[in-house]
Amino acid sequence: MPEQYLSILALISGLLLASFILSLGLERMRMPSLLAPLLIGVLFQMQFSSSWLAEAASGEAFHTMAQLGIIFLLFLVGLRLELHTLKGLTYHIALLSVLNLGFSTLLGLLVLGYYGYPLLLSAIVSTALATVAEATIAPVLDELGVIRTRVANLILGPGVIDDVAEVMLASLASLMVGYGAAPVSPSFMALGVIDLILLALLFSRFVLPLISRVEGGLRDPGLFLLMSSTALLFTFVSQFFGLGLLLGSLTAGLTFQVSLRPLGQEDRVLKPLAAMAYGLLGPLFFFEIGLGMSLSSLTGNIALTLLLLSANFFGKLLASLIVGRMAGLNYKAITVIGLGLSAKFSMGIIPVQILYSAGLIDQQLFTSFIAVSVATTMIIPFTLSYIITRWKNSIA
């Protein structure tokens, strides 16, 4: 039996057991259980970074399973999103996306300009820093039971839009240094959006209703197979056209929701999916996030890190305040939106990594960028969990 196979089995077994034990304590503090594997990942990379288990955790097989985890977590979020709320906030989501990127990028430009960095490089890094790690926040909002609220929609909506910005930034960075594959063109991405819309219409209007009529109600295994294939197909199309993982997974979940609601099949889908997403694959994704959070980066340039962190928070809170008041939200809800938008460790790190590898930005800036990502990834989920638990009635 291959040694790598045994290593992965041992790693996952230990991870799930440790997550279960730690989640018991987190539940008493009313924290989401998925924060347990994230903490374990941080502790693991501090204590076991050179062990044989670390080799398994950094391997392609484990990474693929972790990606399946976030696909099914986001698919579950799509099933639970409130469509009427999402449609009613379309204008506010678009405006928040523009203001979020605009304010945070502008403040970042001022900080990096003060340190003497060139304008174009500063613009790329600042915009990358302004993007949202919605894949980390969405499952937390789901576990806290607020995924159907306007607050959740205003956090996740801009995350979908800035995924496109992340791809464009990575393409621009690739062009600047001649790195990797050819950049994704806007027309190719637009074609991907059209394909996703057509695929959603095909499934919701024809495929799923036809299967329901022919079969007269699918059994649980068949329903789960159909749901899984739909989630993976939509995610494949989204990834193939450079649109990111989030858009495909959420679209698949929304498509299934539209088809299942008239049939009264939602509970049958949600229970097994939630068990798999939160009890098996989801913890692998959050463990991998913890593994990527190098605490040593926090000891870099403290002044630059704090200034970039402040620019990140202030820009997002300002955008949330403007749009939140327009939408009639109270200040508690606006605070939650601002914090939710502030989480990092998304695809935005890719263009910065490309520029750093090519020597176009120095170690000071790259380390500060990573430090901001690590700090927000550690702070935001726990802070959100705490304040949402206390303010749940005010923001629902």
C-alpha cells in the first residue's frame, strides 16, 4: 500500500478527531465548528511543518479534497441563499462592489505611494488587497444561520464580482512579467458567464423538472448523485473560463434551489449535504487555510502592515456605511458587512506572488501583504462569529 495513501488517511483521521474535540469547546462559545480545523491548521504548521504528515498535507491529493470541500460548502450556501433578497439588492451589491474596491484601492495607493512604490505596481497590490475572501466567510455565515439575510447577500455579492477583478489582476501581472500561461481575455470570461446562465436555465427549466417527472421522486442516493454532478459541472465551467470557483458553486446551488423548492425536496438535499460539507470535506479546506497562515510574516515591517491593514478596514467600512444607509440598514448590520468584506487570503495573492517572484516588488511589501492576509484571516471569522451571535436579532 502506497506510503502517501497511508499518510493521508492518518492525517485526515487525526484532523477530524481533533476538530470534533475542539469544536465542542467552540460550540460552548457559540463559534462555528469550521473554525476548529482552521486553528488546528495554524498549530500544525507551527509544530509539524517538517513531519511526514506535513508532506501529505502539502500534496496534490489533499489539496484536491480540500477544493472539493469549498465547492460543496459554497453549493450549500447557494441552496440556502434567499433569492428574493438577492434580486432586491442587485443595485446595492453593484455599488458596494465598486465603492469597496475604489476606497480600499485608493487608500492603499496613498500608503504605498508614501513608501515610494511605482504607481502601477501600487495599484495592482492595493486592488489585490481590496478583494474579499468570500469562500472563507460564506460557510461561517451559513453556520451562524444568517445566510438568508440582506447582510449576508451584501457580503457575498461583492465577493462574486471581485473574483473577476482578481482574474484580471493575475492576467495583468502575467503580462508584465511574461509569467505562466496566456492571460484570460474579457471576451472569454464573458462567454463563460453566458455559458453559466444558459446552463442554469437548461437545468432549472428542463433537466431537473424532467428527471423529477420521469422518476416520480428520486431516492436519496440518486438525488445526492445528481446534486454532486451539478455542483462539479458548474464549477468546472466557471473555472475553465477563468471566473473562479465561487461563481460556479453558488450558481449551481441557486439553480438546484429553484428546481427543488416547488417539489418540497429542500430538506432531503440539505441534511446529507450539510453532513458531508461540514463533517468531512469542509474541515479539510479550513485546515489548508490554517496551513497557509505563516505567523512569521507578522513580524515583518510592522508600520507598513498596520497602514495597509488600516486602509483595508477603513475603505470597506466606509463603503459599507454609504451603501448600508442607502439600503436602510442599522449600524450593527453595517459593521458586520464591513468586517465580512475585510477578510483576505483569496485569489488576490496570486498577482502579488507573480510580481514578487519576478523581483518587481520587494520582500518588505510582499511580507506586509501576506501579514495583512494572515491577520484578517485569523481575526475576522472569530470576530464575526462573536458579534453576529450577540447582534443576530438586530441584523436578521
